[in-house]
Amino acid sequence: MLEQTLNSLKSFIPETVLIVSLIVCIILDLILRKKSAIVSVAGIIGIIISAYFAWMQLDMKGIAFSGMIVVDPYSVFFKMIFALSTIIIIIFALFSKEIFESTHKNEHVYLMISLALGANLMASSVNLLMMYLSLETVSITSYILSGYNKKVKRSSESAMKYVIYGAASSGIMIYGISLLYGFTGSMNIFEISMFLSKANLASSPLMVLCIVMILAGFGYKISSVPFHFWTPDVYEGAPIPVTAFLAVTSSAAGFAVLIRFFATTFLQNGMILNGNFGIIPGVNWPEIIIVLSVASMILGNFVAVWQTSVKRMLAYSSIAQGGYIMLGLVVANQQGITAMLIYLMAYLFMNLGAFFVLILISNKLDTDELIGMKGLGYKAPVICIAMAVFMLALSGIPSTIGFVGKFYLFSALIHSNMFWLALVALMNSVVSLFFYIKVLKYMFLMKPDEGDTQKLKFSPGAYIMLFALAIPTMFFGLYFTPLVRIAEFSATMFGIK
Amino acid sequence: MEIGLNHYLVLGAVLFGLGLFAMISRRNAILVLMGIELILNAANINLVAFSRYCGLGVNGQVVSIFVIILAVAEAAVALGIVLNLYNNFASVDIDEANTMKD
Amino acid sequence: MIEFKLLGIGILTWMVFLPILGMVVLLLMPKSAEKYIKYVAVGFTSLLLVLAAVLLAVYDPSKAGVNTLSGFQFVEKLTWIDIPAYLFDGRIKIEYFLGVDGISFPMVLLTALISFVGAIASFSVKRNEKGYYVMYLFLVTGMMGVFVALDFFLFFVFWEIMLLPMYFLIGIWGGERREYAAIKFFLYTLFGSAFILLVMIGLYFSSKDPETGLRTFNMITLMDPRTFAPDSIFGVLNVTWRLIAFAALFVGFAIKVPAFPFHTWLPDAHVEAPTAISVILAGVLLKMGTYGMLRISWSIFPDGARYFMVPIAIIAAINIIYGALCAMAQKDFKKLIAYSSISHMGYVLLGMASCTQIGINGAIFQMFNHGTITAVLFLSVGVIYDRAHTRGLNDFGGLANKMPKYFAVIMVAMFASIGLPGLSAFISETFIFLGGFKNEFIRVIAIISTLGIILNAAYILWTIQRLFLGTLPEKWNILTDINARELISTVPLLVIVIFLGIFPSFMINLMTTSVNQLVNFIWGIN
Amino acid sequence: MEFALQKLPVLVLLIPMLSFLVLAFFGKRLPRGGDWFGTSLLFINLAISGFILIAFGVAGRYELNLEWFNLGNNNVLGLTKFFAGFQIDELTAIMLVVVNAISAFVHLFSIKYMEGDTKYTRYYAFLGLFTFSMLGLVLTNNILLMYVFWELVGLSSYLLIGFWYEKKAPQEAAKKAFLVNRIGDVGFFLGISVLFLTIGSLTFTDIFAGVAAGKLAGGTLTAAGLLLFCGAVGKSAQFPLHVWLPDAMEGPTPVSALIHAATMVAAGVYLVARIFVILSADALTVVTFIGIITAFISATIALTQNDIKKVLAYSTISQLGYMIMAIGVGAYSFGFFHLVTHAFFKACLFLTAGSVIYGMHHIQDIREMGGLRKKMPITFYTFLMATLAISGVPLTSGFLSKDAILSATLAFAGVNGGVTYIVPILAFGVAGLTAFYMFRLLIITFLGEPKNQEKYDHCHESPWQMTIPLISLAVLSFFGFFSLNPLSADHGWFLSMVKMPESILAGTKGAFYHILPLEEFTEHLHHAHTTAMILSLLISGIGILTAFVFYYWKKVNVDKLTDSIKPLYNFSLNKWYFDELYDKTAVAFTMSLSRLSSWFDAKVVDGVVNGSASFTRVFSKYTGLFDNIFVDGLVNLMGGLVGAFGLLFRKFQTGKIQTYIAFLVFGIIILYFVFRAM
């Protein structure tokens, strides 16, 4: 028992490093007693180190802590995503006025690290309990983060909404887990898979109930319809870096666990038949995913059209984006998973980019309303051109990374002859252009009001960060071989043969 | 009569329902949080009952302990947030706080 | 396949990316050099023209192209994306594959020509010149790329890229309702390209290159029926799906043409766009739709082309007659020309629907002619609009005596556009109708569409009368005759129009070999 | 001589083009606007064409055919080539002379007539353009090229009719002329297509060969013939497309003389003559009847017109009808003969009219003239000569051609009998009417007392530049130029040069028409000749006499007479109400249709896409975003739906966390059932 645990520690190094750096940050914070970039730097270093160790695990494929977590390319991929996004967002926080003006000192850094830790665990957990715990870890830290600005009404309101909604959904999830446990007699998804493969249960109502209830937990993390209601309000209320964090990291974590849950638990003896999943008869979860994803796409896009606040618009857009990503799961094969991973990478760059521009702008203008961006293209050309890149990427115009993601998703769909679904998705992305282009319209097509035409100045660091996000968005759009190779390599999960 | 698995499951289900009801109906934030506790405990009852009656060892109990711990953490954070809510809105009525909506 | 390099880089690459180079140069230009921007832009477009001339000099008309790789010229083929199948049989191979044949070559010439003219015509743009010309050159790259790309994926990328500059050019430098027009144009085209994308991916997954056994976006390989496994979704046996695909593609391209009932974006876009952009729009962009049909729908789904002959011809007839009727009712000069474009693109569709060699020759020739003629017409609209700041046909009269040179220019253009013999459009329209009559399935429709000849004449003559004849209203004594710059941008086009009217063989020789190849391919002979 | 036939025609064609180009580009800089340049070029051209005629007489037919462009080989049409070339045969050779002669005279005449016009140079340029196109039309050996020049003459006629475009009437007239012609040309074009698709080549020789070889026969052949004839109907102003010619008189009078009397309008006849040999019996029937109907209708209209040019215009139409009919009945060479003679005397008539108008300072209403004989004798006598010619009085060219045609109609009726007797009856009737209204015109204009005294006082004889053309044309209306025998031209040089060709379809029968082999037909002609001559003399005599009775000796009160037949009189005066008819039907229909479709486009087609704005507005009321969204293109139907659903979904986002949880629970329940259902 003990030495097994000790062995397990080997495959737990990245998380360990995170924990250590977490503690280091806290200590630093206590020592410094004031806002300083040092803590952020320390945190970033810690994350980089853990990412390095995670990278070391690339060729490992093993199970640890008596079947609680696994290490496989899939989890490593997500660990990389989390590390990258966390680093970027910690840097965002340095730019964000909201964070700077908050009463806290540097809490956000280690809160974010701990969130990253939870995300890592989510990506690698293969046990329902572990899934639940890691999910809660992520949630609880996000509750705190979203309420980061104590004095700001919106912030605290959003925190309240988030915590109650989150608690409810996770509660429902654990209830569903308990049922599934009783049903299958195990918490380990491999064992559950084995059990289900043997037992012949043509969609027994109880089974369905479990799945739906557990889905509530995951669904609220990836803010998919109908578990999305918290998203707009929380996104709007939280400080922008936090919003970005929720939009990218935590929903990526949600996808990580969602994919693993479905792609492992409900496979016929964890078999993959020439790339396609051998789904357990009677539990045809792809249909339910179709429902979710179509609903998310339509609702997200259609409501986003009406938003006047860019932040809220991005909230809805990320609901829609989540819908697109889920399409990959629908086709129930490796190709789909690959497409999802590609899209997640794309999503990271373009969405973070959009949020960063938002941070910069609202620092200057103290607003995230569209109307505030009138004629901004003439006052801050570089920023706005970057924004244009991100917006077009989000709407999936070719030669941007967003198109690559969509292209692969649709390829996956069409490869399994789901033309109609692809068409729905495409029409949705046409609709999505309405509101993405609207931002550009305000920035470029509209003239700034008389009087305020002086150029806005931004720090060189801001520009560097901006290019660091914008250039990959363009480059990988034109040359996406690396993305695809990574995704294809990472689409292998432990225990799936 | 013999108390069996089903009784516990029913009890759990009832608790779950009550919890949800509390969350939906109560205006007071504290009561809503208590609703959450009910839900979690409903889950706990299930877990324990299953492992007790289906001969699944102690897994269930272990899990329920985890859940209890987690409930505590969650409650702590939640109460903090509610407190902050009170500071901002001078009330713990969660319907007061609906400044953000479409 | 003939190759032709400058400095080790293929000439087509030069032609596609020269404007990008121009963009860079413009962006690097310092504030002090603001006033030279337009000359730099014109310089780059004229370089493009020179390259086109060089191409013309080396082009070998005897090469067929279409579905024979060897028949393409100035071919450049590099691997762009190549990802070996790792987990599933989805090996992605995308090539940077350029080349021209008789179908694309006239379009390339047209693009070079019109871009140059447009650049000169843009001198009237005053606000934010840098931004304007950057976008303009970007647009040129997009258009050129569409016409030379032989890899479907590449084609699609160019096809979509081109939307952005257009959106901004209309949206920023346009007229009153520019924002509406711009977004309408953008969304319409995006809606269409959604279908194109679907078919593109579908084709990819049903293809298997006979030589390499790999999937491919290579259009030429896709034209080969052996490429499709019989069981694949677009396999030769899977007739229904192939027809659906053809229809989907048709919708995608028809929006660009624009074919009824997808045409309503055109009048808006034209009315709002600045002169030079209208010129580009009518001169080149519309051709991308019909070109796409020939290059992709007609060539990859010949069965579809044969099957849908009649419906397409009907759409064409509607375009011709309905467009002309709408034009007749217009009070805005520019809108009238816009509707006349719809009518004239109807001829192109008719010619292609006929699937006869004479008809398709006519169609391509008509694309070129319409490009040149309508360009002149829109430039003329610009001339009057710049002076009078109105386009209302009823606000004018008696300009003939006031602006004799302008009158002469526009007379030639207008009579060209009603297909007066001796001017280029006559030949192409004649071909198109002969093609239409030749194909007995659509003969009746073609005969009906000859009404268009009369209607076109009617509204054009009426326009001439309303603008130029009669007596000059007092307020227009301020107007000055067409100036040197405007003459430079229009007269060469008119010279081409007249020259091709008298010596059509000059253009026809360029394309007829390919067209024969295409037609034989459509009818499965060879 | 070979040289004359091989090279000169090209020269003849290019000289007027040269005149056009020079005058168009440099005319303004030349002294006197370059009129001398154009005129002298034309006289040179006349000389050359005369030489060509002689050369042809010596050396015979010559044809040159070059490849124009080539579509290569293909599966649908086989080897497709288009040729361009010219031919010199009797028709061409003669037409060259006629066109050049009249054009030259008109050039000369215009020097004074157009003097001081602001667009003087442009006028001469246009004349050059027209002459070029007309010569091209007669020179080419290829029906497609013929169509090309056909359209070009249309263009130049458009430009010249609308020459005084400052005034409203010329604009309208020009537009009308072009459009009406366009209608005919579409038919012409369709005819060409039929030939092309059946025979595959468009040179006349190939076409005839093809028909002879039977590549094109039966109904198709008839159809082809009639479609081609449509072109003639348009150009030669035949019923029902004759309405444009009278309006075309809005152009300068010399132009009317050149284009709308002598040459262009005769192009239709020329075309019919060209394709005569392939016209099937039924086609010929139609041709005949169209011809005679036109002749009759316009003759009746000419009776009552009061504008000197209008009268001449209708007489032109009627004469053209005559020629068409003549060819219809098979008298090919007579028809063409009449074309030529008519060209001269009608040009003469128009130019004299021009001279009168010039003298009267642009008065055209004959009711204001009268007694001009004393003031402008030369004009009067030339006019008289031409009038005699057109009325078919012996010793004139008109007599020869007309008489021949009449005899042909008799022969025709004699062969086919039955209903076809209408043709000669009407033909003779028209001859009478012609004589009558022409002399009415002559008398009212030149004889009697002046009606408008002060105009009359300022009136004067025209200068030599005008009188010389008049005299020469009048002389050309003398019989001697065509035949030495004043009673029959059969042995004159003209008819011996222009032989009757034998129709390829000789011997075939139509509904009422039997195409006889040539010699049989000539037989009948000989028999009919004498009767025809006597009859025609009689009838035109009566016509002239009545004219004198009515208008000179005033034995009959014309006003009373007209009052007694008011309806008929008005019917004629208002040109049988053709214009009104067309305006009410075709034109009105098209215009309303166009208005309808533009409305349809804006409201429905775009509407479907745009979604009813109201739809969006309803929702936008309580969002206040309308403009914003409108500009964002949300009025698109898609947009409309998006908006609708969007607003629907937004309702869920109440901002109350507990509602969210409720929705969450509902969501789960719904999902449960959805999932169960699957």
C-alpha cells in the first residue's frame, strides 16, 4: 500500500510542484505584504517547472494512487493547456486594473495556481470520486476568484450566483455518482466500463438518470445548455482575467473530464475498433451530446447577437464555442477527440487574446460596452487590428486558427456522414459573424466622436503579450501541422485499446 | 419490519428533493446553503447504504467522508461570499442581488 | 506543365503576392510620404499588369488543361500541409498548387487589368488613403489567388480571405448605408461558402488519388472519376449525393454571381461602394462565382452539370429578363448599372448551362467583356457623381453638349453593353445564344431570353436619353468634362472592347482549346 | 480589272471610315469643320465604285473569304469556324454605286442645308459612319457580318435621327427607331442561328449549297426564312414594324433622304433579295402579303398627311412594301430594279423637300405653302420629275420598274389564282393612290396661291450646292439610264445584268403559292406585260387626274368630302392608330412589368432575405436596439429569426439565481426524457 503510494508519487510530480509553488507564493505574499510582481513571477516559474515535469511524462502511460488518477498523453496535453493558460492569465492580471485596484495583495496568483492544480487532477482522474473532488477544487477556487473584488457589487453578486449554482450542480452530480456507484458497485470508471459491458441494460431509466445527473456537473463546468445559466452573469461580474480563466482553463478542464468520462466509461470493454468507439449498447450518449451541443450553439450565438457588453457577448460566444467543441464527441471516434483537442488549442489563443484586448481597453475606458469602442480603430489601431484577428478567428474565417479548429470538427462530422449536423454548425458560425463583426464595426466603421481623437498609449509589454497571442492565431491558421500532430498524439487515453 | 436498502434510497431521494426545493424556494441565502447540505447528505446516505447492503466494502463510507469534508469547505467559502454579499447589498435575500441580467 | 520563374519564384506566386508586398511597403511608408501612397499602389498594380503581359507573351494556347495536369501552365506545386495518418485514415495533404489554363487565364488578365484601372480610379479617395490602399492590395491578392489556385483548400482560403478587405472597403469608404451593405455582402457570401466548405470536405473524404492512394484536395485529381471509391459519399455510383453536392456548390457560387434569388446584395453593395470598389466588384468579383462553377462544379460534377442544365438555364433566363426589367425601373444610375450586371451575368450562366463548346466559350468571353465594359460604366458613374454628387437619372439632361468627351466614352461603353456588333460583347452574346439554341434541352429558354436583347437596349437608350439628351439644367453649368486621369482609366478599356470586337480570335484562341477539353469532359467524350 | 475587284472594295469600305475617324477626332480643327473632306472623299468613292461596277461587268463575280476566328474542333458542333469576307456580284456592284452616289449628293447638299449648325462636324462624321456601315452591309458575303453592319447602320441611323437631341421629339424618334429595329433584329438573329446550327457556315454560298443539299428543309426552312425576313420587316419598316419610319423624319432632311428613303431602309429589301433563293413557298407567301399590306396601309395614310416629309415617309414605306411584294411574288430582279430607281427619285423628292423647307425657313406643313413654283423653279421641276417617276408615268425610271412589278403580280395571280388575286388588285390600287397623293403634294406645295404670304416673300431658290444634287438625281430618274426602250426595261443593261435567279426550291408548292421554275414564270410575265402596262397607265392617270380635280381646279370641295367620310379620314390621318395601339399594349405592359419587378425585388425577394422589418421591430420595441441591429444586418431573415429566438432565450436570463436553479432542474428532467426517448 505504502510503497505503491510512493511509486505513485513519481507520476504525481507536476501536481506536487504546483502544490509547492502554491505554498511558496503564499509565503512570499506574507513576507512582501504588498502588491508585487515577484509573487506572480514565482508562480509562473512554478508552473513552468511543473509543466516541464508534465512534459517528461509524455511517454508514460500509467495508473496511480490505486486507480485514482492516470498519466497518459491525453492528460499531459491538458496539463500543458492549463499551464499555458494559467501563465498567460497571471500575466493578464498584472495588466488588469481591476486586479490592481482590488483590496487584496497577490492572492489571485496562488488561487489561480490551485485552480490549475484542480484542473490537472480533473484531466487525469479516472475515478468518480476523484473527478468530483477535483471538480470541486476548481469550482471553489473559482467562486473565490469571481468574487475577487469584494467592494464591487457586480463581483460579489456573481460570486454568490456562482457558488449557489455550482454547489447545486455539483450536488446533483454527486447524487448521480452515488446512484451510479450503487448501480455498478464501483467508483473506478474502468471497472464501471467492465461491469456495464457485461451487464445487459438496454437504457434502463436509472442508468439514464445517473448519466444525466453526472452530466449536470460536467455541463455546468463547460457551461453547456441547459447548465449554462450562471455563465453570463458570472462572466460579466468577475474581473476580466478571472472571466478569461473561467472561459478557457476551467472549461477546458471540464472538457477534459467530460471526454474521459464518456470515452472510457461507456466503451465496450474500453475497446476502440479502428478509431471508432465501441459504445455499450443501450447507452447511446452521443445523441444526448448532439442535443446539448446544438442547443448550446444556437442559444449561445442567438443571444450573443443582442448583447451590448463585449464581456457578456464573449460569455455567450463561449457557450456557443463549447457547443462546437462538443461536436467532436458526437462522432464518437478518435478523429473527433483529435478535432476537439485542436479546437481547444485554437480556443485558448483566440479567446485569451480577445479577453486581453478587452482588459487593455477597459483599463483605458473603464467600460466593456460596445458603444464605448466607437471609432477605437483610429485611436488604438494596433490593439483593434489584433482584436479583429481574434474576432475573425472566433468566427472561423480561413487563415486563422479558428478556421483550423472548425475545419477539423466538420471534417470529423462529415467523415462519419453527419452532414446535417455540420450544416447546422456552419449556419451557426455564419450567425456568429453577426456579433463578432459587430465589434469590428464599432471599432473601424464608426467614426470616433468629435474631440476625442488622441491616440491611446499602451505599455510595450502589452504589445508583446498581444503579439504573443495574435501571431500564433495567424500562423497556426496558415500552418497547422504542429497543432494537428500534437492533438493526434494526445488523443490516446489510458486504458483504451 | 426489516429496514432495507430501498428505505434508505427513498430517504435519500426525499432529502435530495427537499434540498432542491429549499434551494429554489428559500429567499434567505443561508437557507439556500442548507439546501445544498441536504443534497450532499442525500448523496452520502445513498453511498453508505449501497456499500452497506451491496457488500461493496467500505468504499462508500470513505467517499461519504470525503463528501462531508468537501461540504464543509464549500460551506465555508459560500458563507464568506454571502457575508460579502451582505456587505454590498445590506441583505442576505438573494433576490435582491439581480443587477446583472439580460 | 510549363514552368516560368523569376528569381527562382514562380510567376504566379509573384502575381498573387506582389500586392502583399505592396501592402508591406505602404505600411512601412512614413507619415511624411503620405502623398505618394497612391502612386506606390498604382505602381504595384501596374507591375501586376506587366507580369500579366509577360504571361500573355509566354502562354501557350495549344495546351488544354482542365482535367489534364500536363495541360496546365506556369504550374507551381509545393506541399503546404502534410500530416501522415496517425490515428485514423485522415491523412491531410494540402498543396500550394497554382496554375492556369484557358479557363482561368482570361480571368487572370482581367484581374490584373481591372486592379490597375481601379487603383487609378481610387485617386478620388481622400480619407485615410493608407488604410484604403492596403485593403485594396489585399483584395487584389485574394482575387488573383482564387483564379490561379488549383487546390480546393487553397481556393477556399483565397475565396474567404477576399471578403475581409471588401467588407472594410465598402464599410469604411462607402456611402450612406455602407455598414448595412457591407455586412449584407459579407454574410451573404459567407452563407454561400458554408455550402462550398461542406462539399469540399465531403469531396476530400470520398477521394482517393489513383496514383498515391491518398485523399486529396487537388482539383485536377478530383475531376478524375477514378478518384472516388464507388462506395464513398460522392462516389460515381452515389448519384443522389453527387447531385446534392452540385446543387450545394451551385448555391455557394450563385450567391457571388449573383443569380436570382440570391442577387439582392449586389445593388446595395454597388450603390454604397466607392467607385473603384464597384469597378472591382462588377469587374472581377462576380466572375469568381461563374469561374468557380466552371472550375469546380462543372468539372468535378459533370453529371450534375448535365442533370441541372434546365434549372440553371431557367435561373439564367430569369436573371437576364428580370434583371433588365428591374434596371429599367431604376432612378439611380449606379443601381441601374448594378441590375444590368445581374442581367449580363445571366448570359454567362446561360452559356455555361448550355454545356456546349460555343456556349462556354461565349460565357468565358462574356465574363471578360462584362468585366471591361461594366468597369467603364461604373467609372463613368463615378465621373458624374464626383462632379454632381448625385446619381439621380432624372436630375440630369443635355450633358452631351456640356461633356462631349464623356458622352463619347459612355456611348461606346453603353452600346457595348447592349451587344452592338463591332464591340466585344456582341461576339460573346452571340456565342452564348448559339450555344443555348444548340442544346435542345434549353433551346426554348434561350429563345425566351433573347427578349433580354431588346430590354437591355430599351433601358440603356432610355438612360442615355435621360442623362445626355435634351437641354442642360441651369445648375449643371458648373460641370466640367471628363479629365485626363479618368480618360486614362477608361479609354484603354474601351480600346480593348473595340479591338476584341473586331478581332475576337485574340481572346478566343487563348481559351478555346481548354473549353473544348472541358466540354468533351462534361459529355464524357475522351 | 482583277485588281479592281480584289482590292478596291476594301478601299471603298475604308474611305468613309477614314472620313468618320478624321472628322470625329480632328474635325473641329479642320477649316469649315471638314465638310469638304468628307464630301470629296465620297465623290472619290463614287468614282471607284463606278469603276468596280464596270470591272464587274467585264470580269464577273468575285468573292474573297478569310477566316475570322476559329473555335477548334469539338463534339457538339464539329469544326466551328467563322469567316469574314466580301463578294462582288450584280447586287453588290450596283448597290455600291447607288449608296455612294446618294451619299455623295447628300454630303454636297448638306453643306448649305446644315450650315451654321453647332454640331456641323459631328454631322459629317456620322454621315461617314453610316456610309461605311451601309457599304459593309452590301459588300459582305456572310450573313453574320451582314448582321454586324446591319446593326451598325441602325446605330448611325439612331445617331442621325436624334441629331437634334436638344428637342424632345428627335430623342423619342431615335429611341423608337432603334428599339423597333431591335425587335426585328432579334428575329434576324434567330434566323442566323438556325442557319448556323443546321448548315454550320454563314457565307451565302455555303448557305445556298446547304439548302440545295437539303441540310435545311421543310418547316425549319420556312421558319428560318421568316425569321430572317423579320429583320427586313424591321429595317424596311414593313407592317407591323413600320411605325418608326415616319417618326424618323425628325432627323435632318438630307439624312431622311439618304437613310430613310434611299439606302438603309432598302437594306431589308436587299436582304430579302439575297436570301430569295432559299425562301420556301410559304415564306414567300408571307413576304408577299406583308409587302402588299404595308404598301396599301401606308398609301392610305399618305393621302391625308399634311407634313411634307410625313407624306414622303409614308410613300417610302409603301414603295418598300412594293419591292418586298415584288420579290415575294418572285419578281426578284424587278423588285431590286425598283429599289434602285426608287432610291434615286425618292432621294430626289426628299432633297427637294429639304430645299423647300430650307427655302421656307423650316416650315414643313404643306398647308402653309403653295405657289412655290415661281419662287424656286429648279426645285419645282426636279420635284415634278421625281413625282412623275414615282407615279409611274412613262419615260421615267419609275414607270419601268413599277410596270414590271405590276406585271409580275398579275403573272403571280395568274399562276396561283384564288385568293392571290388580292395582290394585283391592291398593287394597282396602291399605284393609283400613289399617283394621287404625290400630285396632291405637288399641287398644294408648288401650284396654286401662297397660303403664308410673309413666309412666301422671304422664300428663295436654294444655292447651287443644293440644286446640283437635285438636278442630277432628277436626271437619274429618267428612263434612259436603265433602258433605251421607254416601255420595257427587259433588254436594258440593268435587267440583263441582274438576272432572275432560279429559286432552289423551284417547283415546290405552298399553301397558296407555287414556286414556278424560272422559264415558266418568265413566260407568264411576258403574257402579263402588256395588260399590266395599260392598266397601270390607266390607273395612275386616273390618280393624277383626280388629284388635279380635287386640289388644282377644285371641282370638288375636299373639305365637304372629308367631312362626309370623317371616320375614315381620321383613321387615315391618325395612321390607323398604330402608335396608340402599341403604346397602350406593348410599351405600357413592359413599363408596368418593369415597375412591378423592381417592386418585387425590393419588397419580396429582398424582403424574404431581409425578413419583414416589422418582425424585428416588434421585438426591438422593448430593446431599443433597432437601429443598431438594423445596421448590423439583423434585418436579414436569418437575422430576424436569430433576433426572435435570441430574445426568446434571453427571457430565461432573469438574473435571479433561483430561477436558474429551477431551470437547471427542468433541464435535467427534460434531458432525462429526451434521452429515454432515444
